[in-house]
Amino acid sequence: MAFADALLFDSRRLMPPAESSGVAPLREAPRTGRALAVALVVFAALAASPRALAQGMAAPVPPALVARAASPAFAERAGAIVELQAIASPAAWELVLVILQRDYDPRVRAVAAAALGTSGDPAYLEALRYAAGADADPNVRAAAAASAAALAPFGKRPKLAAGLSVLCPGCGYFYLGQPGTAVSYLAGAAGLVATGLVVIENSPLDADGNRSQGRGTPLLMAAQNLWFYGVYATYRDARLARGDAGARYPVAREDVGDLLFAPFNPRVLKSPWVWAGVPLMLTAAVGASYVFSKAGSSSDSMSSSMRTLGDGGGVQFFGRHYGTATGFVLGDAYNVSLYLPVGVGEEALFRGVVQAGLSETPLGLWGGWAVGSAIFGAAHTFNFIGDQDGFKEAALAVPYLMLTGSYLGFLYVHGNFSLKQGAAVHFWYDFLLGTLDFISDPDHQPFVAHFGMPF
């Protein structure tokens, strides 16, 4: 009598062969067929999934629980589904699937459909979507549709989403089923690039007869870092959509507003890793720059003739002359527009995606930190391409930048996988270095003429 009221196939719910377990019990089963019926349903649960067999069925379903799943009583069968859901082994989920496809009682099928939604396994999406459209009972259809929606994010791979956003800004959102968000990233990046190029094209010529790029540089930098942020955003959203299930370490959750405000957020700045870390990093950078200059930089012969901001003479700011105080404020405001997006974009990319992704590999937490820091430093090699003595400067500077990246990566781990402290330190480090360079050489700034700065 096991299937008489329990796992009876409802002939009104036609199923394709691919979704059927192959077991089609009669609507009425004799009492003497109970052992055979139980054996058949277990066989169906095991044989229906080569994937489950490949995993070795590490936690087989206890026979007593299989018997409960075949009980004539609704409460017993529903309770068995709850227990199968708690076991959460491949064999358990396969038995829940068989119950969804075979049970005569729509109440039991609805419980089974809801349970499959918690499996975290996109392999059940096809069966759930079929039940959502074909089951005779509206409650089963509703439960199956909800479970299919819950499982859908598990069919999306976060690293693939991030990779697609590397190819073009925000394109990973097309893969995640959010075309509107993808288009907004593409339009934003394209608009910033186009506007920046137009501004540069219409900028006056500098003393060397070249178009001054300073007016358009903040726009181009914003576009680049919007692209970087989009890689992180797709990776973050793909992981969070599945509840970050299966990850060894949490993914960062900050949005762009959190990161833009981080350098000015009192809760972030009160950490000694921030307020003490910035001056230490700044001192190290100045010392490293001094050592590198002594190692043979071509700018040595120029240093003695450069005017400093303290020498007077004011500041040239996009073709207009200002007094020293006003010029200093304008110059530093320009530096904020230049470096604030950098702190957001680079921390989002290198810590929020690269280091986070590597930490989920066999490298582990600290292996991911080490390799991610090395990638961060190596990526800055491009800053020196085209400069005089660029390769020599890169050979000296990149190892130092790897150390800088290691500190920022440590902040990410130490801060409970938050990007806020790293974004704050990154901004203030870049901004204060830019300010020191401005003070020491006000005549060679991006708002005066094209220039290059090692760090």
C-alpha cells in the first residue's frame, strides 16, 4: 500500500522521459507490493542521476526515512521531505525530486518543490521549471516557480560574470539577466571616454605644441575606474545572489557610494590601520623615491632648477594665473577628482575580485593575498610605458608597489573582507603624494602640462 496514497503517478501530469525517473507505479498498489515499491523508488532516486553517482552518494538515505517517504499519511511524507532536506546529500535530493514528479498528493508535491529550492543545485532547474508550467495543481506550480527563481542564481558563475565585465564595462550583467544595469555601465563609461576625448581635443596647445591632456584626464580616469568597479560589482552581485553559498570567505558588499565616502568616513578614519598606515606608507614612498632618484633617474639634473610652491610665483591652472593660496586649493581639488575614483576602482578590482577570487582557490587566504598583491604591483608596469627610462623605473618601482598592495590586501582581510579601509588608505596615499609633488614642482602638473609620476 506504499504507493496507493503516496508516490502514485498522476496520469494528468504528463512528463517528458528526460524528467521521469522511469518508474510509473499503478494508481492502486497491492499491500504485498510495498517492499518492491520502496525498492523501486530508491532505485529511481539513485539511478536517475549520474551526477549523484559520481559523487559517491556520500550520505545515503536511511531505509527508515525512505519508508516514511512512502507512508500513506500526508504528514509522514511531508515530514520525510523535511528530513531529506536536512540531510542534503545527492541521494536525498534525488529522492525529493522523485517525490515531486511521482507523488499523487499535490500537497506533498508542493512541499517537495519548495524543498528543492533550497538545494543550491542548478541541476534541478529544468524539472522545477517543468513543474511550474505543467503541474495540474496551482499551488505546486507556484512552489516550483519560486524554487526555480531561488535556484537560478546558482546557475550563474561569479568569475565568468566578472570576466565578461573585463571585456566591456558592466557586460557581466547581461549574463546575470540584468541588461538595464549592463547598459548603464556601458553608457556611463562610453560617455566619460567620449567627453574626455572631446575636452582634450578642444584643449589649448601647451608650450611644446601638444594638446594639454589635463582637462580630460579626470574624465578618462573616472571611465577606467568605472570599468574596474563594474568587474567587482558583477562578481559581488553574482555571489550575493546565491547567498555567497559555497564560499570559504565572505565577499565584499560595499557599493560605489560606500567606497567614495570611505576616505571621509569618521568610522573608517578612526582605525589606526588607516590614520597611522597612511603616513607610514607616505614616508616609505618618499624614501623609496629618493633612493630610486639616486639610482640614476634622468630627472636629477633638473631637480636643482625646479621652482617649489614655497618660492612664490603663484600657480598656472588651465591657462589662468592664480595666487599661491588659491592655486594650491584649485590644484588639490583637481587631485581629489583624479585620485578618488582610483581608490574606488583599484580596490574594488584588485581586492574585491582578484584577491577574493584567488583566496577561493587552493592558494587559500594568504596565498591569494600574496599573489593578488604581486598582480597589483605588476599591473602598474603600464604606468611607465612610454616614459624616458620607463623600464628602469618600473624595475625599481614595481616591487615597492607590490609591498604597497600587500598592505592594502592585509586591510581587506583584517577589516573582515571590507574594502572601506583600503579605499580610504589608497585615496589618501595617492592624494598626499600628489600634493607633495605639487608643492615641490608646481610647474609640471597635469593642469599645467603633461607629466608623469612614478607612484
